[in-house]
Amino acid sequence: MVHSAQHRADLFELGLMGKKERKFEETIKQVEKRSGAIFTHPNVGTYFFIIINFTLNKIKHQATCPDFSSGNRKPHRESDSVNLRSMALRTAITRRILGSSSAVHGSRSMSSWWKNVEPAPKDPILGVTEAFLADPSPDKVNVGVGAYRDDNGKPVVLECVREAERRIAGSMNMEYLPMGGSNKMVDETLKLAYGENSDLIKDKRIAAVQALSGTGACRLFADFQKRFSPDSHIYIPVPTWSNHHNIWRDANVPQRTFHYYHPETKGLDFASLMDDVKNAPKGSVFLLHACAHNPTGVDPTVEQWKEMSYQFKVKGHFAFFDMAYQGFASGDPEKDVQSIRIFLEDGHLIGCSQSYAKNMGLYGQRVGCLSLVCEDEKQAVAVKSQLQQIARPMYSNPPVHGALIVSTVLGNPDLKQLWLKEVKGMADRIIGMRSALRENIEKLGSPLSWEHITNQIGMFCYSGMTPEQVDRLTNEFHIYMTRNGRISMAGVTTGNVEYLAKAIHEVTKT
Amino acid sequence: MNSSSADRRLYMLSRHLAGTISNEGSGISSSPTSAGNSVFGNVVRAPEDPILGVTVAYNKDPSPVKLNLGVGAYRTEEGKPLVLNVVRKAEHLLVNDRSRIKEYLPIVGLADFNKLSAKLILGSDSPAIQGNRVTTVQCLSGTGSLRVGAEFLAKHYYQRTIYIPNPTWGNHTKIFTLGGLTVKTYRYYDPVTRGLNIQGLLEDLNSAPSGSIVLLHACAHNPTGVDPTFDQWGQIRQLIRSKNLLPFFDSAYQGFASGNLDKDAESVRMFVSDGGECFIAQSYAKNMGLYGERVGALSIVCRNADVASRVESQLKLVIRPMYSSPPIHGASIVATILKDRNLYNEWTLELKAMADRIITMRKQLFDALSARGTPGNWTHIIKQIGMFTFTGLNTKQVAFMTKEFHIYMTSDGRISMAGLSSRTVPHLADAIHAAVTTVG
């Protein structure tokens, strides 16, 4: 009988193997130990295989799991079912053998339930910072994760935030927020997206809840979409923030893509985008980046947004905006939200995810908001209650501290003014670095066009470099970025822009 | 592109002239998302959460004698929420540390916090920790830890059924179900004795399929306040290990039950010391008063370090699409307190004071009911442990108490002792007395 590795181990430790089997098992164990191979289903044939190959020193590592090292996100389904089948077999056999006897003493006889858990691939974005931190080189540059840095390469806590924290320190209790989060914070946040004098706000037509930053807001929406529009897909631009795929996958919403980035022009492939919009079935759900598209930095023009809004109307599509960079793109929050306002003006009932991670520098506080525009107040109440039903079994209610900072900053005119000034400062520095980087590369006589560096907007520049070129940047120059060639401009400083330009030129000049 | 620009301009014009969106002649079919037709038109209003809804109802009540005994949040003698002194101190240190920044935490959270949390529940000399067999990830309080654990199990474990005690915290079923598991129950509470139905518990776990997951309240069972004795825990452990069931501990009240952190962790440590695997969800909501900061941790004790490391990597894949990384503030407070000997000691004193006040309230309520000669046996009030008392009152009696006495509690008869004070005990005693004597 051929047993799985797990089951063999169980039987071995339970003392349920015959003498011959024990000896065989001990041999297998030794070989596994010395060769690093794992024999999943050894039998007599394996025994001879071992003897022959061991002598010939040819035992290779037998992969028992799919290869994740490329960073390719493979679905777990395949390995899951293998594990499930062998585990199910094991249980059936074990149960029949053990029956109801208490032959098992303690749990020393059981091996780990998690023996077959494969090591997960590193997150393509957050893994970059981990690698950067581990690098001892003094020249290293981190242009990976999209967290703002000042011109000294240091993280920044906005003054308005420090002041807000000073004001709230010691004065508040830490009671649970309602499931929908801080009303004050949500109110201020809606004003940013929908306008200070929005009728939708006045008429209470927006269902909105505090969420765990942009990720949390997208996830709530994805779960909500699954629950109330179970047959719908999500249309995701190519490319997009890699975690978007994970979010809708874990919500069990099937994904489709639409054209977005045009590699030749390093701009927007508007014609194909519009074709995809037209060809999608009526009433499809689309994920749109409100501004400062991540990772490309390529945004539609106002005219193009208007075209899209019109076509969405024709097709009856639902627009879900992920707005993670309001204020960061142009420096002006009102300007950055134009896409949403265009859709609202056309009467679309949109959904919107907002994040304060970047524009208020509240990264680790996890503050954001999910809003859905409804037909009327009654529907908004219903929708909000359902969003709360999704939040409750996930985290019960959202964290209070970050929300308090936001409502203090936005609720006090002096702090709000300071915030607007600081946001513009951050955006301006990035725009300055775009010019500097482009100039520096051009100065070196690069044969390629680098105007996309200044055409693109927001925190990221989609350089157009290949993964191999990125690897060279990392291995030869200690420059860290995601392998899709995305440069976080926030990590560029007057101190490192020349070095960065030189390195980029080096790896792209041929 | 040009023709649709023109189309669009014509459309805007016609709309402007017509004053409304025109469907005729323009070739534009009615859009589900135009104002008037939401894609969520079929969404009905969800019922209030049975626990959090109590506070909502309480807040609406204008009565001056209203009493909120619903959600398990600690209150002082004055009926006020409490921020622990050590927490204020820690916050102060954090705010004044200009070098602190608010960058993203790693997906698994604050490293110090994780290590210290594992030590807190498992003991600082735990061989499991020393053997690197434990992976700990920061999560959003108890709820978040349970949910992340559930989703991990649904992805990587072959058994999809979790057995939860009857009764249990109202949110458990939803958490596990949405996390991808099937929920079944095992007998726990005996309404006749108002104590533990150990026989029923052992029978039900014995008939569970091998490998099933079992949810255990580490101490201060919510809502009943009924905990197994040390010996009973021993029986439960033996059965669970012999049936190869997977224990999943929910530890939301460590330190709150007896007033002693180590004592309240005994059940968990008993299981870990036999070398077996288990899951542990920890919450700092109650014992550090950090409710709204959402601080907690999920620990998975594995057979060996290699497994623990792989498990941790897979936990990240559960967390990333949920909220990317956990909130920094609360975890920083906890780490600051746990790593400083003075702050830690101060914390244990404040914790004991809270636990003691609750025990005092139990005694006072029991005495008050005895003094009124309220019919029935009320010793369970002083026997039960932790923040809650499972009064044994039925839904009719509870509704009566809310209506006539403005007492807010969950309809299962659970009261949060933390919401009582010497001043309000008489009012509650009157209400119970009236409910028991006038309502069946």
C-alpha cells in the first residue's frame, strides 16, 4: 500500500508499522534528511530508486509544491486539492486504524497539521522594502513602496498631524467606535470626495463607513459586491496595484481586465480602453483610479474622463473609484477629484474608496473610507447597515486613533489650511523630482525618450524598464523598486537623483 | 473618438434643453446607474447587531436612570469609561517621541508587540517560544485575530468544521462562517446548574470527526462566565489530543478573570506544554482598555520552527487583501507597556483593580437580591467569572427590564458587571426582582 508522507509519519510514530516497514521508513527518513528530498509516496520501487541514485549521488530535490520563487502569483487551488486529497485519504485510513481506541497518548505522536503548508511568495511591493532594509550598501536607494520621503530621504509626519495628536493626546477615551466608524471623520471625508456643498451629502444619499485605509475600503466593497451582485465581475485596468487582484480574489469576485496602459507611448491606450468599455456586458462593474494611477502615473484627460462617463451611461456600467492620492497628484485636492465629479455630474451612482495613507501621511494608522452613492436616504441607510454587517465579522469596528487625527485636522480650519499647504508641498517636490530625473537622464545622452517621466503624474513613474533591467539596478546599483519598473518618485531626492539617473541610463542604454 | 465626442456634446445639449435625461431618439438606453436606478436597489436594511445594537438603543433612551449592561466595556464606579494610567503614560511617551513615524507596519504587524504578546499568553519561559515554534501576527483585536485564523484554516486545513460552545459570543458564528468554515456547536452551559455541562461537552467533542477545530474560551467564558476547573481542562485537553482535534483559543480576558495574568493563561499553557499545535486569538480591548484601538494578536503554535515560518508567510497572504497591514497606534502602546518592567507592573495592578471591582459588584448584586428575597438561586452571580453574568433571565424578562427599568442588556440575559456601580446595583436588583416576580 502506498501511503502519503504524512500518513507514513503518523503510522511510524504511532508504532503501527511492521518491522520491515519500520526499517524501510527509517531508511527513507535518513535519505530525506541527507538529500533534502521529500518522498511523498514511496514504495518498494522508491527503495531501489534510492539505493541506485543515492549511490550515484543523483538525488535531486523533488519539488512537492509549485514554484513561487518567480514571484508569480499562482493560485493555490492546485496544491490545495492535492493536499486535500492526500489529507482526506490519510484521515480515512487513520480513522479506520485508530477507531475509537485511545492508543494515542498526548500529541507527540502527531506531526504538524501544517506540514504541507508551502512558503508563500513575498509580496511584490512590500517585499521590496524588506530586501532594501537587509542591504548593507551605503549607496542603496529605495524607490519601491509608495511612502513619501522628504528631500533627505526621511519619512515625514505632517505638522498638521503632529499638532492634531498633541491636541487629542490624553483627552479622549478609547471606547469602541460604531461599526461604521467615526461619523465625524466620515463626514469630513465625504466632503473631500463629493464637494463641500454636495447635494448628495445634504440629501443623505451616500452610504459611507470608515474603513481600514484604501485596502480595507476596497475589500468591503468587494465583499459587498459579492453579496449583493453575486453574478458580477470586476473589470480591472492593466496594469493596476497588484493588491487589487488579491482583494477581489479573496472576495470571490471573478476578475476581467480592460486596456489601460499603452507601452509604446507610455501613456493611455484610450482607444482600446473605450473599446473594452463598449464591449463589456451592460451593467459591468469597473475599477477606476480617480487620479495618479498606480503604478503607471498615467491619467485620462478631463475630456477623456467625460467620454468615459458618457459611455458608462450608455452601457449602464457601475464605476468604482479607488482614490488613494487625492491632493498628491496635482497638489490640489479639488483638481485631483475631477474624474469623480464628472461622473457625479452625469448622474452616475458611484462607489469610492478613499485613503489618508499618503495625503495625510497616516500610513500605519489605516484610515480610509468607503462610500456608495444611493438613490435616496432610505437606501443609503440600508446599504450602510449591510456594509456594517461585513465589517463586524472582520474586525468589529475600525481603529479610533487615525480617525481622530483626520477629523481633528479637517475639522479645524487652521489645521486644514496647514494640511492643504503641506500636501501641495509634497506634490510639488515630486513634480520637481520628475523634472530633475528626466533632465539628468537626458543629460547623459540616453537614446530613449524619457518624457513620460514628466508626463506621468502622482507618486509613481512607470519607467518602461524590464524586470531584467530592474534586477540589474538592484544587483549592481542597490536600487530597489518593484520589478514592473515602477519608480516611487517620493523616494527620489536631490541627493540621489543623479545616481539614479546614471544607473537607469546604464541598464537601458543598450 | 471624434464622433463620440460629438455624441456627447449633443447629449449634454439635449439634456440641458430637455431639463431631464431623455431616452427617446438619442439612442441611449436607460442606464441602471442613472439617478433613479441603483444596482443596490434590492438591498434591505440589516438588523442591528445584537450586542452593539444594545448601546445604540441605550443612547436613544432619555431616562436619567438608564443603565447600559450590554457591551463588555469596563466602567468605573462613576460609570465612566476608563483609560488606564499606564496607557496614558505610554501614549505620552509615544507622542513626545519626535523620532516616531507612522509608516506602514509590516503585514504581520509590530515585531516587538508580536513577541511580547506571545510571551504574555504562553509565558516568558515557554519552550514553544524558545523553540521558535510559534508564529504571532498582529491583528485587529480579538475579532480580527479570529477572522484571520479562520481564513487561514479555510485555505490550508483539511477540516472545514469548527465546533463552538453553546452558548458563545454572538459574533463567533459569523466570523467563522464568513472566514470559510462550517460552524457546529458542542454542549457547554447547563441551565439547570448554571454551570458547566462537562459530560455533554466531552461527549460532543468525542463524536466530532478527527481533526475538527474546537473553539475554546481561554478564561471568563462569554457570555456565561462559566469556566472549566483545572482538572476539567485536563480532561478536555486529553480528549482533544486523543481525537486529534485542533484547539483554537479565544483569549479576550486574560487578567480580567482572576486578576492574575498567569492564572488566566493556565488553560492555554496546559495545551501548549503537551507539544501539540493550537491557535490562540488574543485581545487587548478589555485588559488594557484599548477597545477602539483594535489591538490583538493571532498566535499559531506549530510542531517546529520550519512549519511556523511557512505558516507565517501564508498568514500574510490572508492579511494583505483584507487590510494590508494592521494599525500602529494601539500596538505601540501595548509594546511600550509590556517591555518596560515598571509600566508592566503598574499595569498588573490596574488590571487587578478592575477585576476586583467586578468581583465586588458580583457580591453586591448577590447580596442585594438576597436582601430582597428575590426568588431563585443566585449563587451563580458570584460563581461565574469575568466581565459577564449569565443571569438566567429569559427574553421576556429582559424586555420587561428594558421597558420598565431602562436596563439595557443582551436578550440572552447576559449582563456586563463592568457596567455596574455601587450606586446602580440597587436599581438593577429591583429590576431583576420585579422581572422574576411579575414576568414568567
